[in-house]
Amino acid sequence: MTRLHEIENAIRTLSEQDRKTLIQDLPSLIPELDGDVLWKQIIEDPTPRPALTALLNEVDAEYQKNPNSFPEMKDSDFDAKQ
């Protein structure tokens, strides 16, 4: 049995409350789970993406011509829809 399997089995034996605590603690234990770290990796990824670049350039050009055609975002736009 590998160490990973041992860890997985140990997690399966945790109580529901301990699993909830582990979920909260995981970002400090595994920094790769931190959303900011993931975004940093995405932003710093040097892989060329010509189609995405072309789309962003097109949107930017349209915004430069007519910024009022883009609705202003509000905090409430990010609220969960129910």
C-alpha cells in the first residue's frame, strides 16, 4: 500500500466534522488548492493562445470605440442565483 492510499483510507475513516475541518485546512496544507495560486499560474502561463488573444483584442477594440455598450458590473452580479 502506498502512502497515498494510506492517507486516502485515513480520510475515509474521519468523522463528518473532522472531514469538514480537513476541508478548511487543506488550502494551508496543499497551497495548490489556493485559488490565488491557480490564477497566478494561469496568468503566468507562457503558452500562446492565438484564438483567445484575437477575441480579447476584438473585445478591447469594441470597448475603445463604445465603452457605454458594456454594462457596468455590480457586486450583486456575483451573488448566487436562486
